[in-house]
Amino acid sequence: MPQIEIEVPAADGTTEAYFVTPEGSGPFPAVLFFMDAFGLRPRLAEMAARIAAEGYAVLVPNLFYRDARGPLTTPDELTDAEKRGAAFGRLVPMIKNLTRERISADTAAYLDFLAGRDEVADGPAGIVGYCMGGRNALVAATEHPNRFAALASFHAGGVVTDEPDSPHLAIPNLTAEVYFGHADNDGSMTPEQIKALEITLAEAGVEYTSELYEGASHGFTMSDTPVHHPEAEQRHWAALLPLLGRRLS
């Protein structure tokens, strides 16, 4: 399967990215993949390849390109709880630097890159995000509603806040079909916040599914961390791939 480590135009420069396509000449529907806070690494390349194998051209950009390039974490920072916490603390300022305006501008650049590739089919894209990438995927889809047909967000945090720019407040802009897979006992997405999200989706008339993955911790899809939950990971694939198939075929 062709997998390219590539430099991609972004709003404020260029960013490293994985660009993965199936075998064959295509063109293939596009899927934009928004990383978790720990950045580009073999696990994300593996996940992108899994999606691409279903017939999609998948782009995974380094969302933190303004602040850092290259590996953002080491393998032992992912597996050791104390080191993982320290690494996350180092990454928090980068997370906060991803404002709605920056996410919107970068998303437009990523989509324009995909639209210019021979391997990529015309038409709306799909977007999937994990952890902080799940929040940012919602922002991207509400900022560019006509360019996305499917949105999937897994173990996202900060989707519903008390701030005037909380991502969920822009949900009425959505035209995509939406899936949210929530981690259990997740302090960044409480039961009350999940309920508020679902009410907003329903009132906006969005076609959506919102499910709680009981017993699965925040980050449950990431097999390179101790919070990986194999059953929940498989459940997430069983939700994501049919969504893409319905909306991007």
C-alpha cells in the first residue's frame, strides 16, 4: 500500500504528514485524519493504513507544525504513566495554540492539497479525529460544512465547554453525518457534557450517533499506550468504516 511521508501546505507554512492510499490508481475519496496530542508516530500511520485499505486516500497532518516538528513523544513516554503525564504537560500549550481560526485555515489548506492530487476523487471528504483531534475535527467540519460528508470523533475532550466558542455551539452548521464514540469516566467529556452534545445535535437536526464505550478509558484506540482497550478499538472500527462507506462511496 503506498504510504508517503510528505510535506503539505498549511495556513502558516508547511507541515509533515502521512499520505496513505490503496493500491491502484484511484481516484479515491479523501479522509482527513486528525491526530491525538501525542502526534505523528507509527500507531497513527498504522491506523491510516487501515482506513486506506478500505478504498480511501488518507491524510494525517502534524497539527502542531507551528510549534514543533519531528516526533513529539518517545515510546517510553507513551508507555510509562509518569512520563506520559509529563509529555502531555509539554504539549498542552500546543493544544491551546490550535484556535478555531487556525484549525479552520489549516483545514482549508489540507483539503485544497487533497483536491489537487490525482489520487483523490472529487466530492466531499470524511474526517476522523482522536482525543484532541476529535474536538478539532468537529471544529473543522463546522467551519467547512460543505466540504465534509462524514465526521467521526473518538474519545474527544473539550467538545462541550462553558466558553462562548465551545465547539458544540457551531453544530447547527453541520451537513455531515456524525458519529461520537465517548470514553467512559472521562473527565474531559462528562455525562452531562455528552447529554448537552446530544441535545444540540438533535435540535440542529443532524444525523448522528453518540455512544458511550463503557469500561474504556480516554485514549482507548491507541495500542501504543496502556489505556488501549482492544474490544473498544474494534468497536470503533465497526462504527467508523461503515460511516465512511455510507457517505463517501
